[in-house]
Amino acid sequence: MKKLLFLTFLFTTLAYASFQGRLIDANTSQPINAVIISDSSFSIKSDENGSFFINSKEKTYHIKAYGYRPYTFSSDLNTTTIKLIPITVKALYLTFWGASNNSGTLKKILKLIDETQANALVVDVKNEYGSTSFWTGFKQANSYGAYKKRTNRDIKKFMKIMKEKNIYTIARIVTFKDELQASNNVDYAIKRDTNNSIWRNHDNMAWVDPFDKRSHNYAISIAEEAAKVGYDEINFDYIRFPAKKGLKFSKQCNQPNRTKAIEVFLDRAQKRLRKYGVFISVDTYGNICWSKDDNGIGQTVSSLAAHADYLCPMLYPSGFSSGSFYFKYPAEHPYEVIYRSIKNIQDRVPSNRIRPWLQYFKDYTHTKKEYKRKEIQEQIKAAQDIGSNGWMLWSPSSKYHKNYLRR
């Protein structure tokens, strides 16, 4: 019996790999606290000295530390001190159509990254219609023809260029707004409450029900495809309920149910994406920084911060109504809009977990002001001064001026 117990113990010990290490900042050599270390099944955190111990059946581990590049290592690593590289993400949005290896838009953006402070790209992997920018292994989406309008025919080449240039890559996944998925799955498409027909918004796009697990699985499966090819971060956009009344869902559409549905989605995403070591960020309306409720769409700062790595509020000054911040025209005061909005939520989420979307387009509400170098630089400075995790510039055409992005 003793021999059997010993053999059982020995087999269990040999079946597990373990690693004990210490995490430090590559620039300062200071320890990094509360870093997430994961295998594909579970996660632990480093202590105040940056030390950790992980015991697992696996040999590959992933590290996620806020404000640092993701890091993957093997239990065979020949050192116990791991240096993490800090990064303040300064991202440019690259459209679905610009994501081709041969596009002039991409070539111009890569040149900008070489010559300015920009160091990251947000790339459309699944757009509002439901098309994927490259061929994925997700059979369900492919069966609907999601690949037919793909713009990138060689994703390996694309990612190789990104890695060679040390560009931080963010895959934008439009989540619950999805014409292809909804029209092919009428049973869980969002419908009109009056006649049970599929509801479509102003741009004639249908949505899927955020309460339904099938809609969760669909978006997360495409996110997995992005993680597999090497993206550093998954950015979920339209991760919300439509801001529209008179719609029919599979559950009662009240605030507790809405916020719970988004939380459940994010928990599922964290679980399935854990084995890839990618960060997860969520896009929100800018007024989330000022609202006391979920705005009818299932998003609050506290609920999102508890389940995602980064929050990305769309703090476009033109998106705030006259009188906001005590300004008649908020778009005339880009610095104040960004700074005050992030300052207002610091009690619920630290600034280093906030990365705002900034306005890189003309004011469309009041004075029709052109946003040029002064306005762009004021927004960037506000994000920097408040200690955010950088910024992401939204240019609908992905056209940027080098002079606006110089340090």
C-alpha cells in the first residue's frame, strides 16, 4: 500500500511542471505587484515583491501586467527573473479595408509609426456587418460567408511585419452588432417587440441578443482566431445592448440583467482566451464616465472594470452635449473633456487601466471645428497627464498627419 501511495505521489509530481520566479520592470528593475500569471486553466498573481509560484500540468505560461507588453514563457526558462517591457499604447485605428498587406493606407500608417510616437494599431478583425478581415478557422462564420469580403489574404505576413516593427496589435471585434450572424440566426436576433420581425438600426444592421450564449460563443470564437495569429489584445466594440426601446430579448431587459449579461460574456472571454495570454479591452460610450446607471445598454465602469483588463471610453469631445463640463461647446475644450472624464472614474478603476478613444475628425455637432494638431495634441496631453494607458485615435478613414503625431 505504501509503495502504491509513493508511486501515485511520484506520478502526480512528474505530471506537473512548476515555476518559481520574480517579475521586474525591464527599465527600472523594480518588482511588479499583482501581475497575472496563467496557464490555459487558471491564473495566479505575483506578490508585492514580484514573486510568484505556479504549479501546472502545462509548460507554457502567460503573463499580463497592466502597462506592460504581454509575455509568454516556458517552465524550461533558464532564469527565474523575468523582465517585463513597459508600454504606453499609442494606437492608430486601421479600417477593415486598410488592413490589406498591399493597401496604401497601411503603408502610410507604418511609415507614421516609424517616424512618430505612435506604436500600436487597432485593426478591424470583425466589422459591423460581420465580415472578417482574414480567413479564420471558425466554420460557423465561414458558412455565412464572413470571409468573402476579407481584405487580408496573408495574415501571417501581416503579423510578421507587426512583430518585426515591434508594433502592439489590437484586434477590434464588433460584438453584438452583426448583420451576418443575426440574419442567419433569426431565433436569437434582436427583434421588434411589436411584430417579432428582425430589428435593424439606422445603418440597416441587425444585432444578436446579448443574453444568448450562442452570440457569446460566436464573438469569442472569432476573438480566438485573432489571438491564435498573434494579436496582443482583443478589443470588444459594441459590447452592449442597443440604445433603443421597443425591442424583444430572451430575458427581461432591465439594468441588473443587462449588466450581468455583459459580465458573463467577459468572463467567458477571459476563460477561453486565457491560454493565449492576450489582454481584453472594451469600448464604451464616453458618458459612462459620468453616468450613475448603465445608460440602458448594460455598461457601467464598475461592472466592466471587474471583468476586463482595459476600459476604452470614446471620449470624443463632439459627443458631449452643450453645457457638459460647463462649456457651451465641449468640442472647443478637448483637454478638459479627456482629463476630467478619466479623473471622474479614478475611484472605480485606476487610470493605468483606462485607454481612451480620442477624436481625430471634424466636430459634427456645434461649431463644425476642424480637429488639427492643436486639438489632437491637447487630447494626447490630457491622457498623458492623467496617467492613462495611452490612447487610441479614431479616424474613420485611417488618414493621419505626421505633424499631429510628433512628440
